[in-house]
Amino acid sequence: MNAIELLKDDHKSLRKLFAELGQTTKRASKTRTDLLARIAKQIEVHSQIEEEIFYPAFKEAAGEGDDEAMYFEALEEHRAAGELVLPDLLATDVSSDRFSGRAKVLREMFEHHAGEEEDAMFPKARELLGNERLRELGAEMQVRKAGLMAQPSTRRPSSDAHTLSSELIGAVVSAISPERKGDVNALSLDGTHDELPPPSMRNPAGKGKDGSSTRRSR
């Protein structure tokens, strides 16, 4: 299996998991928790083998210019999903109304990223790297992936994770789906709306109605 085939298989597996998550309701807490943990683990491993092995090889072959720009864009998309949106989703109660919208934000980010790789980066990688080099990279990535998958996940659903503001999530949504205009209220897994009060009525992050902190202690 060459590098592109391996990465496409990862995309296919994640699409399946996201689809299964999208069919759940807030009553299916255990199923949602299990699926979210699997999604988080696969995103973690997939991103790591790309950043450690595939992306550097692509960048070296691409040199400077438009092709190299795809490398930097892909890294930033990994950062946005892995450091911003995914931790926020892991911190969200899976039985809450808010979970559906946030899960769909991550799903749309993944689809945007995977689509750009499959439509632009992978064809260019075939041209720049050639079949033999792609097979070498694929073998290296398979070994690294197996090792990473065997390790305990560093990302699990947890109420102690950092939580993003809805405004920041909206900004991310707007960047990947301009037609949404940053409206996280429009996002849900099951067709319902995840209603939020207008910004002027929201409490500061981590504050209760009386101004006291609502954050859980570690």
C-alpha cells in the first residue's frame, strides 16, 4: 500500500465514524462517547503520520512556490482541528444539545481538509514523488501508524479540557464554509438547531449568573 492509498483509507474510516456519530441522538451517551474517542484517536494518529512522514516528503519534493503552499495550509488545518475544535468537542457533554453542532463543525473541517488533499495535494504528490517513493513512504507510515494506534490515546472526552467560545467556533466555521457566515446555531447533526443566546446576553466564559466561577477544579 502506498502513502496515498493509506491516507485515503484513513479518510474513508473517519467518514464512516462521523456518519455513525451523525445518526446518534443525545440519549445515546455511551455510543457517542465511544465514537468520539475513536474519532479523536484516528485524527491524532492520521495527523501525526502525515506531519512526521508524508508532509515533509511532499515539501521537499515541491520546493518553493504554490505546491509548497499546500503543505503550510494543511498544517494550519491540522492545528485548527486538533488544537482548537477537537478539544472543545471533547469537553462538551455528549448528551447536551450543544454537542451536535460542535460535532458537525469538526466533521465539516475534516471534510474540507480531506477533500483538498484528495483533489489537489495527492495528485501533485503522485507527480512529484512517483510510485516507488510513495510505496516507500507508505511502508514507513504503516509501521508508524501501528505503533501509534497501540499507544494509549492522549485525547479522551473530558470535562476538564479547554472550551472555546461559540464566537471562535463560528469564526472557524465561517472560514471553511462561508455560506454559514459563522452561525453555529445553524449546525447540528440531526437537523435541529443548537440555540445560543445573542452575544450581548452571554455570560463571560467560566462565570455563573452571580459572577462566580463555574469551572471545575482539577
